[in-house]
Amino acid sequence: MHAADFFNPAKVIDLTHSFDAATIYWPTEKGFQWEKEVWGKTEKGYFYASAKFASAEHGGTHIDSPLHFAEGKQSVDQLTIQQLIGPAVVIDVSAACAKNPDYVASPEDIAGWEKAHGRIPAGSIVLFRTGWGAHWKDRKRYMGTDKPGDVAGLHFPGIAPASAEVLLQRRIRSVGIDTASIDYGQSKDFLVHRTLYGAGLYGLENIADLEKLPATGATLIALPMKIAGGTGAPVRIIAILP
């Protein structure tokens, strides 16, 4: 039996940015480090390649485990496969974000989605499309600053704390966004992180190509590196289109 008998490979979308020296990390982090160790022909005449990498947990397309902002909650390795797969809900706030880099997705944005598509189903993975993925190759545009350590200069959209409360009422599985953080760049208290992760949810950040997903109907699969005790990890996110 072929894989195509189970699903159509043409309907699988990769929502993950590649990791390399240009990958965007928080301004206080070193970024992704990759170094060739052995690369070329061996004495026996065949090609052999091996390299090493180092990375902070929170950078590039990655997962935040609940432990990231909630003491005693699940670490990356404790998240179940069932938690990491779910129906995708895509709330498009890109028009508002294009006018305001500090925009936060509001309860009214959620209400607008529900007016068009019905109440957000329990167990959904709710994704906010800000349009910021289009700026991924431009660190200054994407983050608001390209200066190392410049946390004060961060400007990018996020989710309003009041929206986090609404999402908890919907009993969703997790939340994701195509920016560097579910809290907007100028946040000082990270209340969205604290609210959602304190309730046992996890987050997905720096998601790629959200414009390829419909508002409803896709299935999201987010499989992170299984770091024991991890507060976060690089994650390969895919979606299966309806």
C-alpha cells in the first residue's frame, strides 16, 4: 500500500522556517550555530559528512512548552503526541497588522472569525496570521530591531491578553503565530504566555507560510525535538489541507 492511499501528499504543507546562521532568535540569544566537522572523501574513497549544531530553545520555528512560563507544568518531552496534533483554526489579522506593527489580535477578531465559521471547536490549535512571515528575511522589519540585546526596540504583532482568556473559554489545545512571540514585541509582562501556559497550553512561534492554510479544515502536526525538561525546542510543523 502506498502513502498516497492514506492521504494526498500534495495536500501536505510545511510551515517551518529552515535553521541556519540567518535564523531569527530573541535579541539576547546567540542564534543558531552549525559547524562542519568532517566533510569530504575518506581515505577509502567514499564521501562522508558530519556536522554539529548548537541552539537556544526559543528561536526560529519553535515550540514553547507550558513550563516556559508556568512552574511545574509540562516540559517539551512531557507533551503527548495527541496534544501536538489537532484541527487548525486560522484567524487572519494581517490587514490590521499591516497598519500597526504593535497590533494585538483582539476578542473582536476572534468574534469575527466565529461569526463567519462558527464557534471555535474545543481541542483546536488556533493560529494567528499577522502576515509577518513575509518579513522573515529582514530581521529589522520582522523584529523591529536588528541590534543584539535590544529588547526595548522590539515591534511586532501579538495576541491581546483578553483574547487569551477567550481562547481558554473555548478549551483550545494550543495557540500559534507567525511572529517571534505570542505576546507583542513591546510586552513587558508576557501576560498571554502566562495566562495560556499557566492553564497547560503550549505555544508555536515563528510559524512559516500561514497564508497557505484555510481558515478552517486543515489538520496541524507540530513535532518538536524531544528535549527532556525542555522549556522549548525547534519544531517541524506541517499541515494537512482538507
